[in-house]
Amino acid sequence: MRIPTAIKLHKASKTLELHYDPDEQYCLDAEFLRVHSPSAEVRGHGNPVLQYGKLGVGLTGVEPVGQYALKLTFDDGHDSGLYSWDYLYQLARDRDRLWADYLAELERAGKSRDPHESVVRLMP
């Protein structure tokens, strides 16, 4: 289990900074964390629910839960799901691949990151 040695919430840039070793640190943006929430709302009890329209979402709070996880509170009201140390490290380590997969999934579904935009597909 990899436990961060330091955690910093940057509200202005909407990022969560995680330090593990002096030469290992990660910066995860709130939108990424929100769409990869471990909550039942997102995980869908084994059938994941695609999150869209989360561009610009921010973090309003970060709380430790025991010695095993963080509870993140987002400004869209989402605050369920506990980010275990292992899950946070996995998100940090695999961020680029997970983000690319998420963007491809949005494209396939015809959805947008922008909450003020609807994608309309025209029939040929």
C-alpha cells in the first residue's frame, strides 16, 4: 500500500497534489477524480455509469478516513465514495491511460465534458 507523505488541495487550480517520495509526486485534477469516483453512483454496482459534463468541477474538501482512504467533496455536490490509498495511487500512476480511455468513451457515447454543451449526431 502506497500512502502519500503529503497531500495538498489547490482550490484555484482545482487539483489535488500527492507526494510519495521526494522524486515521486502527482497532480490530479478534480474533473479526473470526479469521473473516476469509486462511489456506487459512478461504479454502478458493477455496471459503470459514464460521467459527463464535469468540466470545471472543483474540490471543496479533502478529509482522511481512518488510516486507509480520503473522502473528497466536489462542488457539484458529489461526496460519496472513498478513495483508498491503493486506488489513489493507481489513479495517479495510470492517469494518462485512464484519461485517454475516458475521452474515447465520451466520444463513443456522444457526450461532452462541458456541462453547457450537448452533442448532436447528424444522420448521413
